[in-house]
Amino acid sequence: MEETQITPSLSVRSWSSISTQDQSSISTQDQSSTAGQASSTGPQPSKPSVIPPPVKSKGPSSGAGVRRMRRIIAEDAEWSVAIVPLLTELCIQHIVKNFQNNPILKQLPQSIRKKVLNHLSPDLPLAVTANLIEDENYWRRCCTQRWPVCHVDEHGGSWKRMFFELHLENLLKHFIPSTTDPEVILNLLPLCRNYVHTIRVDQFLPPVQLPPPLRGGDQSDSGSEGEMEEPATDHYQLGDLVAGLSHLEELDLVYGVKDCGMNFEWNLFLFTYRDCHSLAAAVKACHTLKIFRLTRSKVDDDKARILICSLLDHAALEELDLSHNLIGDRGARAAAKLLGHSRLRVLNLANNQVRAPGAQSLAHALAHNSDLVSLNLRLNCIEDEGGQALAHALQTNKCLTTLHLGGNELSEPTATLLSQVLSINTTLTSINLSCNRIGPDGGKQLLEGMSDNKTLLEFDLRLSDIAQESEYLIGQALCANREAARQRALSPSHFMSPATAKGPENPAG
Amino acid sequence: MNPPGSLGVLEEKEEEHLATPVLGPSIHSDNPQERIQARRLRIAARLEARRREALGEYLDGKESEEDQSKSYKQKEESRLKLAKLLLCGTELVTNIQVAADIREIHRRVEEEEIKRQRLEKLENEVKTSQDKFEEITMKWEEGKQKRIPQELWEMLNAQQVHCAGLIEDKNKLISELQQELKAKDDQYVKDLKKQSGDICLLLERMEEQVKNVMKTFRQELQHIEKAFEVEREELLTNNKKKWEQALQAHNAKELEYLMNRIKKVEDHEKQLNKQRIWDCEEYNTIKIKLEQDVQILEQQLQQMKATYQLNQEKLEYNFQVLKKRDEESTVIKSQQKRKINCLHDVLNNLRSKYNKQVKQFQEENQSLTSDYKRLVMQFKEMQKAMRHFALIDDKQFREIWLMNEEEVKDLISRAFDVDRIIHTHHLGLPWTAPDFWFLKNVGPISQQQQKSATQILEEVLMEAEEEGAEEAASEPESYLDLPKQVSAKTTRKILMLLCDESGFLVERKLLSLLLPLDKSECYLLKLDAIFSALGIESEDDLYKLVNFFLKYQAHHSPPSQINPWHLSPLQERTSLVSPLEKLDPQGEKEGSLVDREPQEKQPPPSPQLIHPNDVLKILEAFVTGLRKPRDFRAPVKLLKVVRDDSKDSAYWKALTTVIPATTLNLWDALYTALEKYHLVLTQRAELLIENSSLERQNTELQQLLQQYLDSKINSELQVPPTEVFRVPTK
């Protein structure tokens, strides 16, 4: 609306300025005609330079009457008022140019704001843009300019959030303690505190020790005298950052170094006690944290206990992932204790060193738990004792849906107990028993158990020495179950399952 | 990667199919109401789908599949196929991971075993080397004791050999371990290569899978689309067929209608022609008739014209006349106007006069009303005086009456005495005193005049008013004889209470009429109505009522309130209620009243002790009690209207005729007889007197004779006289 109001007056003004050069007055009729023309050609991209009136019109204007001259101007095909840029365009350009010094956005009307945002450069300092601009398009441009691959879905579908999360991640990845100024990150904190929900960092650089690399280039083999350097290999302390982020929900950390190449040293991958303590304190202080992942970081029992102790009775925590670490039975026991003292829904201890006692304590906690949905103990060594304990726990548990026991040296006794569980339990939907030595008899028993089960949808029994026939039959039963589950999800419980019906839309879209 | 996701995709696809026909409101609309509607529609659609499924589709799938047409079948088929594909693909991809896992496990197991062996070996080595070392150290001790350098040298050599052996062992071990390490390194490199190969394979497979899946998805999509297209074509052809059929039918019908219409049109045309001919004929006849009529009318017109001219002339003449009259009338009008003005003046005068007079009359009226009020006051006073005088008159009358009666009674008693004497003495008959009613009568014959309840009411109220006016002046000789034992005040209060509490007995009409009236009048009329409703008619009834109230209150009030005063009127009443008291002379009663007056004045007014709520109960009790004795009393009341003189004369006449006529006759006869008797007696008396005188003369003479005889002369005499005659016997 405003544009249409502005354009006629603008055109009139420019027109009159031109016509005064021609020493002629303009009748209203011509004004209106030219105005109409201007408004019709208004949206054309305006050029900054003002084109002088054509030469042709000058000749007759001197000799002929005013009227004729005007007619000639009107008929001049090359002449166009639209070439003159609109004042709004000029203003917008100015605003865009000086946005860094004088950010005006909120005061602008909606349509103009959009134009300004379209023209803003993605290189503007974050201090100006962070809290001022909400427009997703702008942030999208920022993201695509910096990173070639952008998965906005992994950041809640918000480009702005994605930008800040990736930016922060970048900074953290390349932060070198005691050389990089910590203010770099802390300065960003007030800008990004409202937008960062997730921190995913898969490398933490250790402090640079200039003398050892210089000298120790040759001595790299013997350079692993940890005791001396241990205090010096602490990584960035997340405490301040985590405390500053008010919406932090996910923390995904790997204490390690990527792409070290031939500079490999063991102490590059050290997760020190100080790191552990500071991380524990940070996690404890963050009340919004829902997902905590600490993988591939050489977390042993003691460190795991320190971390888990700080997570006891955490209000929001839902997922704990400590996979690919060195956690043994004591750490597993601590995790079992955590099950009783939090509302954990997902627990991942894959590829650790949990053995039968740890599994037994986990099973004991599981028997009385009503929150845990998924338990992953892949590539541990819980053996039959642990497996049996877990199976017993599943006879009373009513909420676990996913259980991964792949590669745990389980054998027939566990299978017998699990088959009993299968006939009773109605919540489990997915079990993974791959890479175990269940044997053909165990397979038969599992098949018996499956025949009574109507809820299990996935049952992975690959490479577990089961007779092909029983595996095939189990597969058939699973198919039937899946079909039934699909029918159930489609028809009877619509009132319960709008979420499940909607669920697939998001990944598909 | 995961089958549920792909299933979800399919579901979503189906959902889309389901959703497409609903082109109504969208869930993502900006309008909240539209969103709500969209959700509702969605829910309805789901419900519908569910119901359908519940009805049949789910139960007998075959039929439904046939019903569901090709597209549905195709959809199901491709869904199953795709699910299978996805499942297989994921399995294929994850197989690598699983294989790696199991390799890792095997490696771990082996590693453990090797580690254990190594440890064992190391421990053995440590033990043996320790033994050797100890041996060597033992020998050092031995060496210290050796004194011969030859031996010492030998021993040292041996020691050196031993140490070298020890070191060699250790070195061997170290080299072994290093070899192992090297092998492990090689193994590690191999593993790395293997793993990278695995990852490559994984990637390959994933890519392949993705491609595969995409391809199949596309294929299936095409299949489904094709199926839909086929189905649509079928539908189209079907519909086209139907449409054509319908069109043909429609055309046939149209044709039929057209034929019908043509036929009808022809019929109508025929009819129209007939009609037209008929109309023409009729038109001609009518035309002829009308022409004739026109001729007649023309003649008439001529006539009318003539008359018109005549009339015109007449009217002109009339017009002239009227003009003149008009002039006259204008003159008259002006005159009349003048007259009207005059009359207006007069009217105004009269009006002012009238106003004056109205004022005068108002003043007069006011003065008259004041006069009237005064007169009313006077009248009331007069009435009071009259009552007073009536009372006095009554008294006087009674006194006079009593006096006369006494006289009469005296006379009667004398008459009775006489009669009795006559009867007993004269007639020798037993006398019985005549027993007449009037003989026992004392005082005026008119019985105590029974006042009606209303009158008493009026009096009570009047008295109350008066008392209100002059409270101090207690009238000792209250002409009201009602409060024998109850003061007028008490009665009044009870009555007021009754009036207030039993308003329901009064008719509504009456109440509306009563509104403008005075308070006391209002009370009076209300009470009248209430009494008539209750059946209280006579004075006695009223007293009974009042007494009943008091009694009731006395019985039902708590004992603390029954003070001596409460009891005393009761006692008094019991003594006073006797009929004798009622007939007592006025004076005595007055006295008693006077005596009682101060007693009653002292205690507080009792009716306040009667709770208004009790009034109805009391009334109920009273009415039930009153019913029984009332019935036969009613006729008596009618006789006692005014004091009648008729009986007086009869009374007095009766008094005169105490002695009946027969006795009078008797008396008359007796009288005459007695008179005669008297006469005889008088004669006899005279005779007796004569007799006595004669006797006396006789005696005197005898005496004289005696004397003479006795006298000496006689003796002297020759012949005494005595001898001559005999002396009379005395």
C-alpha cells in the first residue's frame, strides 16, 4: 500500500525536475499519464544513476510550442521514469549499507523490512544481528555461505539455531586451552544463549606444548610419560558456557582429536579427571539438559561414577549415552543406581566392558523401573548370568521397548528365559540378540516364545547359530506382528496416536 | 535405515490419499476456526474409516479387496513389497556391522586368551628369573667368603655367565614381545584395511540400497499411479456409459414430451378456432343490440338536454336568489358577531362572578364544615350527656318504679290480708295465697337489656378513645357494665390483638373498603366481621371470649407470671359471675366497680402476656367450646330489642287484678250481706240498748218497789201490796 502511495509523488517530482530543465510546464493530464506509467513500471529494479532526458526532445522543445514538445517526450520510446530509482529503494540501500553502524529494522514497515533483510550481507557482525534479526531467510543465507552441507532438520528446523549451534561448535572444536582467548567463546554467549539447544563437539584440542613437539618429534615413541603432562592436558572447561545457555538440551561430546595423522600421541585422547569433574559440575548445573552423550572418550569406571553421581536426581535428563568407553561393572552399577534416581528413558552402554555383575545390577534396577524405554548393551560381555538376570527383570518390567544385547556371549539358557519373557511381555518391540551363541535349541525355544507374542516388531538373531528354519519362522511372526501394529496404528486408536500418525511426516518431509 | 520409518512413509502416503478428497479447511490455515473445523473433519473421517473397518473390511478381507478395487490392491502390494525391500536392505547393510561385531568379539576372545597366556608366560618367566637371580645373589654371598682369588675369579666368571643367561632370557622375552607387537601392528593395519574395506562396502551397499529403494519406490509409485489411472478410466467409462444411457433416456423422453406437446397444441388450436367463430357470432348479436340501445340512449339524451336547459334556467334563478340571501346572511352574520362579542363580555362577567361565588362557597363550605365538626362534637357530647341522662333516667325510672311497686305491693298485701281475713273469718274457708309471677318482681320489668357484641365493641373502643383523651379522669361510674372483672383496657387490648391476628377472617373486599377509614372505625368493622365469622353475637359471648383469653393465658403462662393479681380476678370472677350478681342493683355494682378499679390499675396490662402466636390456638379452642352452648340461645336474643312498655301496663294491670273478679263479686255480695248483717246487728244493738235501758228501768222500778215494799208504810198498810203480787224473780 505504502509503495503505491509513494510512487506517484516520487515520479511526479522527478518528472517535474526533468521538465523544468526543458523550460516547460506540465498539464495535469500528462502527469497522470506518466504517473500511471511509473506505477506500472514501478517494481522494476531501479538504477542508481539518473538518465538525462533524451537528446531528441531538446531539438523541438526550443522552437516548437510547449504542447508539442510534451507530446514528443511522451512518445519517446526510450525514455522511462522507472529508470530513476525510487526513494524507498534508495533508503533501503542506505539502511543496508549502514546496517552495521545503525541497525534499523524493528521500526520499518513489514514489506520494507523484508526487502532490507533480503539485501543484508551475511557477513555482518553477530553482535549486531544476533538478537535483532529473526528472519529465517537471512540466517539461511548465513548458513549456506559458511557451510556447504546444511541439515537444518538436525537443529529443530531453525536456520538461526543451526547457525549459532554450528558456529559455537566450530569455536569449541578449534579452541586451544591457554592459547585461545576464552573470551572468544564467552563473548558469543550473550548472543547465542537463546538459540543454542544442542552442543555437538567431536573433538577437544589439548593445550599446545610447544617444547615437547619440537624436541619430541623424534622421541614420539617414548613421549607417553603421562604423569608429568597430565595436568597440562586439560581441555576446555565447559562450565561457564553450559551455565550461560538457557535452552541447552543436548550435549554430545567426544574428548578426542580428529585428523591427527602422523602427530598421533596417546595423550591427545586423554579425558582427565579435571575434565571429568568440571564436566560433571557443568552437567549438574544445567537443569534443562535432556540428552547427554559422552562417547569414545576413554571414560573408565571412576570417571563414569563421577559423572553419574552428578546426574543423580537430574530433573530433565532423558537420555544417557556412554557408548564406546571403558566402563566396567562398577560404572554399570552406578548407571543402575541412576536408573532408580532419575527419569532416564534411554541408556546406551554399547561397547564397554560390562560383565555379568554389572548386568545383574542393571537388571535389578530395571525390574523396578518404569521410565526406561531403551537399553543398549551391545558389545559387552555380560554372558549368560547377566542375560538371565535381565530376562528375569523383564518379566516384571512394563515399559522397556528396545533391548540390544548383541555380542554379549549369550547362549541357550538366556534364550530359554527370554522365550518365557516373550510370551508374557507386551511392551517390548525390539530385541537384538545378534552375534551371540544361542544355538539351534535356543532358537527353537525363542520361536516358541514368539508364537505367543503379538507386539514384538524386530528381533535380530543374525549370526547366532540358529537354525534357518526357526529364524525364518520368527521372521514370519514378526511380519504378522508388524502388520497388526500397522492396522492398530491406522484405525483403532486414532485418538491416541495422532503423534504416531504425524511422526513419519517429519522425516519424510 | 529402519523399516518403521519407511512404513511411516507409506502410511503417510495413504493418509495423503485419504486426505486429498477433503479439499475443505486445512489444518495449517491461519484462521483458528478453520483449523478447528479441519481437525473435526479429520476426526470424523477417521471415525468413519474405523467404523467401516469394524463393519466389514477388516473381517472379510477378500471381499473388501474386491471392493477396494485395483488401486487399493496395488497399494497394498507395493507397500508389502517395499516393506520387504526395506527390511532386506537394512538387513543387508547392517549385516556388515554385525559381521564386524562378531569379528570383534572373536578378536576379543582370542585377545583375552593370548593375554592370559602371555601373562602366564610372563609370570613363569618372572618366577624362573627370580630364582636365577636369587641363585646369583646367593652366590654373591658365597663369593664374599672366598679368599682365594682363583676361586673368586672362577666364581665371578660363573656369575657373569649366569647374569648373561638371565639377561639373554629377558632379551629373548623382549624380542618375543616385540615380535608379537609387530604382529599386532600388522594385524592392526590389516584390521584397519579390512575395516576401511568394510566401510567402503557399507557405503556401497547403502548407496546401492538408496538407489534400489528409490528405483523401486518410483516403480511402485508408477504402478500405483497406473492403477489409479486405470481405475479412473474405468470409472470414467462407466460413468460415461451411464451418462449416455441417461442422455438417451432423456432424449427419448424429451421426444415423447414434444409429441405430446404438438398434439396438445393442435387440440388447443382447434378449440381456439371454435371459440373464435362462436365469439364472432356473439359479437354481432351484441353489436346489434347495442346499436339499438344507442339509439334509445340518444333519444334519452335529447330529453335530458331539454330538462337540462330547464334546470339551468331554474338554477340561475335560484342562484340569484341565493346571492341575495347571501348578502342578507352576511349582514346577519355581522350582527351575530357583534352579539357574540356582547355575549362574550357577559360570559366573562359571569365567569368572574362565578369564581367569586365559588370562593365564597368554599369559604362558606369551610365554615360550615367547621360548624359541622363542632356540631358533631356537640352531638357526641350530647350523646354522652344523653347516655348519662338516660342512665339517670333509668335510675329515676327504677326508683319511681320501685316506689310505686312498693306501694302497690303494700296495697296488695293489705288486699290479701283482707281477703285472707274474709276467707278465714267470714267465710270460714281456708285461704290460700295466690301465687302470681309479678308478685315477686322487683324493679322495672324490662329484663337486663342484652346488647349486641358490636355495640359493646363500639363502646369499648369509644371508651378507649376517651381514655386516651383524658386518661387521668377515671370514670368510676362507667356506664359500661361489661368489665365485671376485666378492665376495659384489657378487653380493648385483647380485641386489638384479635383483630390484628385474625385478619384472615375478614373478607378481602371489606379490607379494601376499610382502607380510607379511621383507625378505630377500621378496627370496629374488622372486629365486627371477625365476630360474625366466629359466631359471636351477644355481649355474653364477647365476655366469654375475653375471659377465655385470660383464662387461657393464666393456664398457659408460666407459674412465675401467675402473680396474685392474676389469681384475684379469677377468684373474683368465679364469685361474681353468678346470675344474682347480674341482677344486683346498680348501686351495689358501682360500688364493687369502684372498689376494684384501683386494684386493676396497679398491675401491668395483661394481654401483653398473650403471645400473638397463641391467639389462633385460643380462638380455635374458644370456637369449639362455644359451639355447644350457643344453639338454643339464639332465639332469645331476638325478643330483647328495646325496652317495651307494653308489659309495663300489663304488669301494672295485673297488679291491679291481683284479686280476681269472682272474689270481688264475692266481696260485693259479702259486703251487701254484711251490710245487711250490720243493719241487723245495729238493730239488735239498738234493741240491746233498749233492752238494757228497759232492764235498768226495770231494776230501778223494782228497787223502787222494793223500797216501797220495804217501806214501813206498807207494813202499816193492812194489806201489804207484796201480797197482792208476786215479786218478780231476780
